[in-house]
Amino acid sequence: MTTLLIDDDELDELERELVARVRGRVLEIGAGDGENFGAFDPGVAWIGLEPDAKRRAELATRAREWRHASAPLDARAESIPLPDASVDAVVGTYVLCSVADPAVALAEVRRVLVPGGRVIFVDHVLAPPRTLKRAVQRVATPIAKRVCHGCHWDRDTERALADAGFVGSDIRRLRVRSMPFGPVPMLLFDGRAPGGDV
Ligand SMILES: C[S@@+](CC[C@H](N)C(=O)[O-])C[C@H]1O[C@@H](n2cnc3c(N)ncnc32)[C@H](O)[C@@H]1O
């Protein structure tokens, strides 16, 4: 399958366009230092979680500037301190590559979402079988996990989302220009949890 080849700026633009789609009570998991704030619709009621203390401090500063944000939660996606069916949408950019257990994290995402709630995920993903990129990803992941805050280069995130019951309405599989081992496969996923009448 041929996938569209883009550069970093084009990816940023697509990512912002996706993040801008969510409405209502929005949970951002692994929100980092708050890069996505500039992309959210101004009416969104933002809740964020971030386990890294340094990033969370910066995130808290940005959250205070946002009219409808609560203080970021010190939590991991595998154990979200929110009630069942309490948010309308969940956003995660470059987080499913980092969480310790994607299946557990996605089950938690599903639990806190209202039925039919929206999910937006953006991440780099495992390259197709029999490619040099995939071989490099497999070899490099144990090192990347140690030096890049738990980042896995070899996750099949589209499969994990499907296994968790999420259904995509706009799934984009792209490649981003990169050196030296060729383009990085990316997944941009706009989908919904089961249930609801949407
Ligand atoms: C590559 S950064 C992405 C940050 C931000 N989402 C962005 O796009 O700029 C990955 C983030 O996930 C956080 N993280 C790591 N493990 C996590 C977990 N189990 N649950 C939630 N967030 C986690 C890290 O602390 C880090 O801030």
C-alpha cells in the first residue's frame, strides 16, 4: 500500500486540525507541557493528565491561562482518576507510544468516555512487514524505551485501538520524511467509542 509522504510542518498542521475537532469535556492524556493548547476549540472544558512532574508544572501554567481548564492530574492513562462516562472526548498525541500498557490505557479511556465519545490519537507506529524501517524499529525500541521516556517505536496502535473497540471515522496512515532509515509511519485516528447514537 502506498501512503502519503509529508514533512513535519504538514504533520503539525494535520495534527492541529484533528485536535480542533473535539468539543465539550475533553480529557488529554499524557499532555506533556501543553503543546496542544493552541489547537483546541476555545469552548472546550479541558482536563489533562501528565505523570511527569516537570512537564506537569509547565502544563499547569498553560492550563491556568486557558479559561476552561482544571489543574492537570498527576496520573497515568492506565489508571485515570475520573468517574465512568465523565468526558465527551479523549485526545492523545504521541502518548500511546509511551504508556506502559496500551491495552489497559485504552480500556481506561473507554471507561471514562461517554458512550459514542470521540477519540483523537496521533502517533508514530510500526512500519509494514519486511521493511528496513520495521527491522530498525524492533532493534531500536529497547534503547528508545530507556533514553526517550519509555517511547516504543514498534507499536501497532491501529490494532490496539481496534482491539479496544474504537471505530475510526477518519483514519490517516501517513509517512513523515526522516533520516537516516527512511520515513516514519504515522497514524492519525479520529474515532469513537462504541455506543451512543452517533
Ligand atoms: C512524547 S510526549 C508527548 C507529549 C504531548 N502529548 C505532545 O504531543 O507534545 C509523551 C508524554 O506521555 C507521558 N506519559 C508517559 N507515560 C504515560 C502514561 N502511562 N500515561 C500517561 N502519560 C504518559 C510522558 O510523561 C510525556 O509527557
